[in-house]
Amino acid sequence: QQQVKQSPQSLIVQKGGIPIINCAYENTAFDYFPWYQQFPGKGPALLIAIRPDVSEKKEGRFTISFNKSAKQFSLHIMDSQPGDSATYFCAASRGGSSNTGKLIFGQGTTLQVKP
Amino acid sequence: NAGVTQTPKFRVLKTGQSMTLLCAQDMNHEYMYWYRQDPGMGLRLIHYSVGEGTTAKGEVPDGYNVSRLKKQNFLLGLESAAPSQTSVYFCASSYSRVVWSTEAFFGQGTRLTVV
């Protein structure tokens, strides 16, 4: 059972466009929602993360929007560049006293930004 | 500062052979993880460890064993490799003293093919 569902599987945009990647989760105990970026041949690296007590977080051109009631969150990339071409993973984990750092990942989205 | 280092980077095994993947981190992290990455499946947790001498099962533990004899090392073993274990394996570590934020640092991956 996939606890975190991610869509779309792949995405192609023109330079300057705003790709949006969506994720939905099931477990209401999740309270930490990071996005990881992975370039070919490399390991994933943390891009941006949000906790459920805020509805939006921005870091540079990357924005997470969070809807707790719908159990959904999304990544927006403003003014996308060819260098943003990568695979993006959403994830979720539980914090608090049961925190073991285990991340449950979505299926991944391969983004291509055309020049 | 090397971060998380995995060896080997590539390996081809015959069905039934055994092997050990080594992960080493130099960040003094308490928590370490082994994930496998398959197309369309995202990253799935195999086993994890919250400290030296402790290990626990993740989402897909069957066919794998792990050991954490030293804090900086986390070993993943395949006793009798099967073609279904063909995948890219990632090791990660995190320092989970902060209640909700558990940034994981990933290695470069090991591409394993079982024929």
C-alpha cells in the first residue's frame, strides 16, 4: 500500500514555466514533509521541507503548498531553468517521541525543463 | 568531508550468490538507512538503525540482512541474490535530535544487477 502518492510521473516544461508536482498522504500521524531532488547518477538531496502547522514555505524559486485537511502538498518551481531538470521525490515521516527518521517516499517525478 | 560513502558503486551477481554492501558516514549521525530505488516505485526502506548495535525492518526487508557494529558503518547483506533484487541501493544517515526535522543525507548509490 503506497502511503504517499505522487503525480505526475513525468513533466516537461519550457524554461520560465512553473512546474507543479503533487503529493497525497494517508497517515495523519505524518508531521514532516520534505522534497528531495535527484540528478542522474547521484543520491537524492534535500530541497525543501514543511511541517503541517504552516500552509506555505518558500526557499528561493521553490515553494511548498500544504493542505492539511485534504492531506495533500505540492511543489512549485518558479521561473524554472534547464538546471532544474531532475527527479523530484516527495516524502513524509513521523516526528515526536516515535521519531526514527524513516522517510516514506512518493513514486517520483522526472522533470525536464527545455531551453 | 566525505559525507555518506557507499561501496561498491556497481556490481553484477549471479542468482544465488551473496554479497555485502558497505555504507560509511563521517558525520557522527545516530540513524542510518538502506533504501532501494526502482522505476515508478520511488525509494523504499529496506532496514534501518537508530544506533550502534540496533537494527529494524523497513517496508521491504525480505531477502536482506543488516548489521551496525560501529556507529559510522551500516552493512547490507544479500545471502542468496535473486533477479528481483536488481535495483539501485542507497544508504542514508540522519542526526535526529531535532523533534520534527530529520534531514537524510544520501550516498551516491550502488547499482546491482542480478542475472
